[in-house]
Amino acid sequence: SRLVAAAGVYGLTQYLALGRVREMALRMAFGAAPGHVRRLLVVDSAWPVALGVLLGLTASLAVSNVLQHVIPGVPSIDPLALSVAAAVLFVAGLGAVALPAMRAARVSPAEALRRE
């Protein structure tokens, strides 16, 4: 299930990052350095990914608490499993942004604008 969640986070985050390629090309056309463009895209996308991971952890803790009272025998919360799942999803989200950011920084602004 972590793999499916990571694939979903990766796909959505990459889709959103690819939608900003034109913006990144315009920034580079106006003189922004490629490193600045990459950093901007990764940092801007890290906040929603971190918020999603935090909300997911909160929801899983709440659901786990409810299930322990409703269904007998449900194990308690495993902090290691939750930490690993959160780390995998966060890395998948940042990886999904890093690839389009590197690609956008390598493309010439004129070529990126012509493609759109």
C-alpha cells in the first residue's frame, strides 16, 4: 500500500510541476539562474507535500485510535511504520518535483515557450 501511495503522490506532484514549466521558462528568459528556478520549484512543492504527509499521519492516528476501540485485536500504533511511510511519501513527492525542475532548468526558454 505504501508503494501505491508513493506512486499516487509522485504522479500528482509531477503533473503539477510539469504545469509550471512555462512559468520557469519565463523566469529564465527574464534572467533567473537555472539553479534558482530548480530551487524555487522544489521549495514551492515541498510545502504541500509536507502538509499532505502531516495530514495523512494525523488521519491515520485518528483512524487507528477509533479502530482499536471498535474492533478488538487491532494492534496499537507502530511509530516506526508510520515514520517510514511518511518518509517514503515525502521523498516520492520531492523526487517527482526534482525531475521536472531539472528538465525545466536545462531547456532553453525559447524552446519551452514555443512548445507550450
